Amino acid sequence: MLTMRTAAAAAAATALISLAAPAVAHVTARPDEATAGAYFQTAFNVGHGCDGSATVAVRVKMPEGVLSVKPQMKPGWTVEIKKRTLAAPQPSLHGKTITETVDEISWRGGPLPDSMYDTFGVNMKLPDTPGQTLYFPVVQECEKGTNRWIEIPAAGEGPEKLHEPAPGVRLKPKAP
Ligand SMILES: [Cu+2]
């Protein structure tokens, strides 16, 4: 029988485990911190399959405000890029006007066995909104089953309570 004290200790241990879990499990962005407004390269780390089944596709949705997106080319994987029209056209570095941006990237291939990990890189230009955390919902398709890493924490909450959190990238202010 659980006393109040052991229940609290168990809850604390669970909290610690869930805080530590994203480092070894789930799908996470590494690095997960960047300077707002900067060009940034990260990679989505796929640490396991779907309940033991090998991964055959990784689909990443790009959040609002992210521009100049380029996925990493990966041998053994076919890359598909879906675009969306921007609400407001943006000037580009080269004096042109950008009217669309990448909406979703899919890598299909592998299969990536559950016993191994892989990383799926993306280059992008970040919005100039320091203090914001950008979330990149990821759908992981496996030979059997699908993991939807699409949960976004409520304002003021961390991702540790979520079952399948979306990878996040925190935007820091520019150094003065
Ligand atoms: Cu996991």
C-alpha cells in the first residue's frame, strides 16, 4: 500500500524520469536553442521506432515564421518538400520577394531499426521573436504503427507531462 510519502516520492521520481527521457527517447531537435532571427541548423533525432517496429518515414511540419527551409539529403531516404503560400510576401537576402515557404518535409526510406538511431537535418531562418519556443510537429511512420509527436505544451507548462511532445526550439535574444 502506498503511503502519502512514498506516493509523493514515486511522483517525484516519475517527474525526473520524464524530464530525462527526451535526451534518449522520443523525437527531439538537437540543438534545441537558437538565436532569434538567425540562420539555424538543427536535426531531428529519432531514437526509437514505434513500439519496436522500424521507422520508414519521418514527416516534419514547419511552424509559422520559419523561412529558407532546406532539408538534409540523406542516402537511403527520399525527400519530399511541400510548400505553402505566405500570408504576407517577404523580401529575400538576394533582393527577390518570397511568396511561399516550406510547409512540410518528408523523408521516406530506411527502414531504420528500433535498435538504432538517426538524425534528420534542417537548415532554416528563424523568426525574430526572442522568448518564443517554436514547435515542429513530427509524424513517425513505422512498418507497424505510427507515432505522432505533435503535442504542444500549454502556456507556462513544460513538455515533460506530454505523452508524445512535439520537438521544440527555444529562441534566445541576440547577444548585445
Ligand atoms: Cu521516446
